[in-house]
Amino acid sequence: LMQYVFVDIKICYQVKFISKDDTVTSSYYFYTKQMKLSLHWSE
């Protein structure tokens, strides 16, 4: 018996940019990927 499960993986990471006048700009990026997981088990 085999079943497929779809899992959404969301990755959030932050990037900070520091310019010459010491101003910090923060940017957030979201990355979403859908993975197909196959589950195997015996009955």
C-alpha cells in the first residue's frame, strides 16, 4: 500500500543591507516549495 502526501515547506530568511551611512535595510524573503512524500507501509 502506497500513499502520496503533499507537504508545503515555507522558508523565511532575512537579509540585512548596511549602506555607507549606517542605515540598515531589512528584507524578508519567503520561499515556498511543495514536496511530494511517498509513504510506504506493509499490512
